[in-house]
Amino acid sequence: MCTPEETSLLQAEEAFSALLDRINTLIFEPLLLTGEPSDCKERECVQLLLKLTEQGRHLRDLTQASLGTLRQRLRSPATFSLHSVHLLHRPDLFLEAYRQYFGTYTRCVVVQIFQKTTSKKSEFWRSRRKALKQFLTSVTLETSGAAALSGVLCQPLTDHVQQYVLLLLRLGDAVGEHHPARELAIQAADGFVTLQSLIRQALEEASATQALWGTLSSRLVDALCTADRRVLQDSQDMPVVASPVRADRVLLFNDVLVLLQGNGFQTFDLKLVWVEASPDKTQVSSRYEFHVITPEEEFSLSARDAHSKACWLSKMNQAICQALSGKTDIPGQEQDQDPEGDEPPASRSCLYTFRTEDRLRLATYDGSWSWGKPHGKGTLKWPDGRNHVGDFHRGLEHGFGIHLVPSGTEDKYDCYKCHWREGRMQGYGICEYANESVYKGYFQDNMRQGFGILESSPQAPQPFKFMGHWDRDKKNGYGVWEDKDRGERYIGMWQADHRHGQGIVVTQSGICYQRTFHADKMVGPGILLSEDDSLYEGSFTKDLAYTGKGKITFPNGYFLKGSFSTGVGRGFHTQGILETTAHPLDPMHTCKRQLGLDAFPVESRWPGIYQQFRDFIRFDCPEDAQEAFLGFHIQTIKEFRKSQEYLFCDSNPDEVSAKIQDILAELPTHREPESLQLYLQKALKSSAHPLGKLLKLLTLAFQATYSGVGANKHLLVLAQEEVQHHAKEIWAFYRGLLRVALKQQGQIQEEREDADKSAPEAYRLVLPLILPCFYPELFMLYMLYHEKEDGLYSQGIVHLSLFPDTKVLEYLDVQKHLWPLKDLTLTTNQRYSLVKDKCFLSATECLQKIVTTMDPREKLEMLEKTYDEIENTVSRVLEREYKLPMDDLLPLLIYVVSRARIQHLGAEIHLIRDMMDPIHRGGLYDFLLTALESCYEHIQTEDMRLPRLARVSNQKALW
């Protein structure tokens, strides 16, 4: 059975459907015959009328669909349930259709479309008053066409919404409390009740906005009037006074705040307006005042009383929330919650173009804001092509950012990938210049400052690479310059982008010299070492031509002292004394002369690297400075590496935590030597750790100085000092990190742990870990330095290898009872006198392992094992434990060395001695190393004695 309420609902839908048909015929169809629009505003009006017509017809279609289901229900109540009635089954479709219709209708009201439409065809709409009266009884002959038209398009629909509420509530009561459709009817009625309230509010705001335009000049109306804009508060209705800016009137719209002053006005987008109540409530003048913050203006609004202030604050907060959420004048169901009482978020994302701010004038910022300032991630673009993408803090670039600056060349930019602090480049970064040169290093106040590397493009006319210290964007202090075109490397002091002070120049031909420079020009006498080991002391030109007074010392001990000159077409001229009396030469004065030791104390080299790390420690390792200090953006390091190389970070960040607080928390847990060594090993391998970063930079500086052209034997001690000094500084940096870690945990560093940075731990713990990073370049210098001795040693090894084991043992005066002949397994027709490379084989193999490690301590351990193997072999031969005296050990060790055939043994020995832990000096390791060195020197002289050995061997063979 159907209820009477269902019949009432059917009748209401039939009547409303017929009404919508007549509205469509008498109003919508004539509205569409308005002709072609003449400007953009008319075009907007036509679009709104078209939209209103479409939505009105959609409502008609929806009503007819509802009518169809109601008729089916009344015809077949047994088979067609009440649930299936369209109005109950899908009330959301009806609510959305009414919301859209009234949203468009209120837009038409705001921009006064009905007035404009009826004024164009006033006679037509005047003749239609009688027809319009059938829709509204209030229409009379005195009613204007605009009022009649707007009333017809609104009043019947609002009445029908009210009718829906009443009929649905009655239907819910009629079907009974337990009927399944009751809940649907009640929910639908609630939805239409909410819709009524929203429509009423929207109509009031639209009417108030339409009325406002009548109080403003046509110029202001043209500038401010838009279809979606609604006035929410007017200072003429509820007075407020603006200060320090002047304003005759303050208007709050749903999207902007407007200050009117005479015929001028200022608008402020509500998305970028922040409001705060005055914090000072003690002053009467500020009791009813609240502060308005925008990107370029800050001002106060003062109300008359507390109620007015609360009303303005509430309306402004609601309007800001609405603008940020994108709410329309009639919200949908998902937006129905009342925002009253909600505080707008301080953080927002928005696009804004600055108008007056000097630094940002005409720049457009798109990103996060907070209290009127760019804050968070964003993009800043200037009209001249400058572009900054990155982090901002209180209106300034702060954190990691990429900054593009256009150059004079078309489509060329200087690209800065750097860390910023308070609007200026600060910390580590990369600059890729428009000329394709690249700078990697530290910045301060937008200038290169501290350690940095500048390298030109390989295709540049004069390719170069500079690594060293910068001061206020100029090369200043210690640095290394490589002229790739000339094949030269300058190592020394700089001032204001010029070579200035002591400097060493190394050429690819092997010539190197030390000279004093003044603004890139050589002054005073210098030292020039040629590839043939001749030494010149005096003045010479840039082309290395001798000039003025000087002295040449030749490799054979002769020297020429006098005056030198070179002229075009005259060749080389000299006047002086040639001393041909051969004097014993001090190798350290000629072929092994070391340069730069007095000119560049090791403590003064690379201050730009160490200073950054010292400052980091001095300020207790601040977390906010870690990214700029370490040279990568921690949060996005993995993603950044996928697209490009960033700074010097190429280690696996998962090995050691990248956060300084985690690092400081872990440090005190590794105090025991074994645990500490393992931790240091991991830390030094990771560029995510400050220790690893420091080592990486020192390695780059070392390679830039001593690899390639810089591989010159006259720089060996310079390089050796640097490696040892780096170990001490890294240990001191570790101690500094530990001190900060203990301080943060409330602990005090023990006095014995606060020792000088040159403590033995630097050699014992740090040097073995960092030496592999410097080893290739360092060992090459040792090889060049000992090239002559190693050549003689190699000749001796070659000669000794020609003879069988027994002959060499006999020649070395090894006592025969110590010969390990019982270890030899002879084949048929083989004699002991013909066996080669079989005696003391285990000791030989052990000694050969000395070249498989770069750690001096491990090399010494291999040497000790070699000694043990020799002694074990002798003990086995004698069938008793036997301790070798020096007289027996040295010839046996010479034999083992000759059979091990280690290349560059002199370089190995001296590297071990220079880099060994001082604690081993005077001990067993020192003794064994001295014995090995004696063997090395002995073998160098074997080529003079081997002919006698060969004769003895031949005579015995004939016998």
C-alpha cells in the first residue's frame, strides 16, 4: 500500500516539473537569443546564462526522472519498493544539482546579469510581465524586469526545496519507525535542510555584494567585480581603522582584503594573509587591535570594541580558510562543515609576484609560506632569467638550493648548487659557470671562501685546474695550479688571484724550480733542478733561460759560477769560472735536493680544508649546519645521486649514519682500541661521516699536488710530511668530535685522553687506515727518489739469479751445516749444485708478501715472519731449536732477498721506515728493517763481485 504522503510527493513533483517546463520555454530560451557579445565581460555573462540554462534543464530532467519512479511506485507498490524512488535512492544527485544551479544563479546576481539582460531588451521583458506573474504573485506592473526575472529563476526553486523537506519528513513519519525507507527519508530531509541554509547564506552574500557595487565608483566596480567574489564584511557596517597605512574603507571579500583610499585601492589575496590578535592587551589603544601580515605589507586594524574585533577576526579567519580550501559560495557535502572557530594554517603553498620589495621586485615565488614570508620549499623566478629552487626560511634562501644566473651568452647560465644561509651562499657547493668551468668548494656571503677547486672545460683555449684556498672570491694562500696547456704545475702561495710569494713549478719534462713570485712575476734568485740532476742557483726567465749571476752544479761534481745571458741570435753566453776538480757531492744537495720544506711548513698547507672542520667542532657540531659542512643534502642524497654527481659524496651512506646526532651518540661507545679501529675504518670510508669527508678532501688535494706532472722526486719529503700531518689532524678531529659527544651526554673527557694531537694513536690507529688513499702517489715519489739505488739493486738480483742455490749460499759464506739440502727433493740425474730457487722457499714466499699490503705495520709483520721462517728452517735442518746470531742471519737474509726478487725494494724499505709507528723504533722491527736495508745495500754491490763468482763456478764445473 502507498501512503498519502507518497501521492502528495508525486503531485508536488508533477507541478514542479510543469513549472520548470514553462520556465524553460518562457525564460531560458529567450535568454539564449541575446546575440553576439561585444567584449570579454559580455562574453562572461553569456557563458553564465548558458550554464544557468543547462543546470535548470538538468534540474527539470532530474525531477522528471523522480516523477517516473514515483508513478511506477504508485502503480506497482508490491513490486516497486519505496527504496527505489529516485529521491530516496540518490538524494545526492538532487542536492548537487541544486547546489550547482544556485551557485551559478548567485554569480549572475553578483555581476548583475539580469539587469544587463533586461536593459538590452526592456520592451520584450516588459511585455512578459503578465507571463512572469504566473510564476510569482509578487510581480506587478511596477516590478522591474530584472527583479521579476531574478525572482522567477530563484523563488520557485527555493520553495520546492522547502517542500521537499516537509514532504520527506511527513513520509518518514508515515511509513513507521521500523520501515526500512524511514532512514532514507530522514537523511534526505536533513540534506535538504542543510541545502536550504547554504542557499539562504549564498543569496544573502550575493545580494549584499550586488548592493555594494552600487556604493562604489564604476572604476572600482570594474576592477573588483567578479562572479565568484562575495563581500563578507564592510567597515561602513562595522568600523575598523587601518594603520600605519591609510584607508577610507576596508572591505573583506571571500578571496581578497581590500583597502580603499580615494579612487585608489590595495588588494591582498587571502591565501597570503595572516591575522593575529595584538599580543599587548595592556595598552588601551591596542586592546581592540589585530595585526594583518601580507608578503609586502604589514598593518593593523583597530575596532571600536571587543565584539567588533571578534567579529572581524572570525570573519577573516573563516574567509582565509575558505580561500585556502578552494570552497565555493555553496559548498558541497564534503565541505559542509562550518569553519567557524578554525584557525588558518600558518604554513601554506601559493604563487605570488612581488611588486615593491627591492630584492624580489617583480620576482614570482611559488612554494611554501609562513606568516607572510617564503618558508619551506619553493621556486623563485625573476624577469631577467634568474631562478632559485630550494629551501627558504623567513623570506630568505636558507638550506640547499639551485640558483641559475643568466650570462651574456644566449641560453647560458651560471648554475649554483649550494647551501644558503639567510639569503646568501654559505657552506659547500658546486658552481657550473656559463663558460663550462666548474667550482667545487666552500662559499661565504655569496663568494668563494675557504677550500675550493676550480677547473676549466677540457675544450677551453687554456685548460687549467686550481685547488687551494680562496678569500673573498680570489685565490689567496696556499694552492696548486695546473696549466694543462703548458704541462706545468705551480705549488705555492697566491694573493688576489696572482702567484705571490714562494712557489714551486714542476714541468712535464721533469724540470722543477723554486722561486719567489710577485703578482705572477718571478723576482730574486731561485733554484732550478734539471732532469739530468744538474742544479742551478740564481736568476732565470719564465722560459727557464739563465740570466744574471748564478751557479750550475753538474752531476759529476763540476760547477760553473759566473754571469749568464741569452740573446736572440746570440745563443747562450756565460762568463765565469768552471771548477773541474771533482768534489764528493752530497746527494741531498743535487739529485735528491728537496724543495719547499722551508717555504711551506706543513702546518700552513691546506688551511681552507682544516678550518671548516675546526669551526664545526668549535660550534659543537650544529645539526643545522651539517648539510652545508658535509656538502650534500641528507634528506635527498639518494635521489640526487641518481641524476648527477654531487660534490664529493660517493660512498655508501648506509654504512655509517648520515645524521650528526646519531654519529655523536655512537662515538663514545667505541673506546676500546679494537672497536675504535673498526669504527674509524668504516667512518673514514664514508663521505657521509665528517671523518670520511675530511679524508676525501685531503686525498683530492694530495692527488692534485703529487700525481701526474707533480710526480717529482724533489717533492718526496713535502708529500711525506703531509701524509703524517694528515694522520695527526684526523686524529685531532676525531678527538674533537668525541669531546662534543661526551659534552652532550654530560660526561667530561679524561685528562689522559685530551693529549696533544701528535699522540702515538695517530700513527697506530689512523695512519694505517688513511695511507691507502695516498699510497699510489706517495710510493711513486719513493720509486723516483730511489730510482738509481733500485737500478743497482736490480742488476745485483739479476746476476745472483743466474746461479744455483748452493753457489749463492757458498758465495755468501753461509755455513754449510745450515744449508737446507734435506728439504730438496731431487729428480733422476739431478744434483744439488744445479737446484735453483728451492732453498728457504717458505721464507722467500713470506718476504714476497711485503708488496701485497700498504700498511707499514703489516709489512713489518711480514718481515718478522720471514725471519721466523728462516730460523724455523735452520732449526729443522739442525734438528734442534736454534737462534740465529747476526753473523748467520745476515747472509741467509741476503739469500732470501735475492730469491724474493722484490721490485723497488729501496722504495719499500724507506717508506716503511718513514711511516712506521715511532713506538717500534729501537725494537725488533727496527732491527729487522735495518738488517733488510743492509741486505739491500749489499746486493747493490754484487755486480762488482759476481765475475769472481762466475770464474769460481766455471773452474769447479770443469774440475
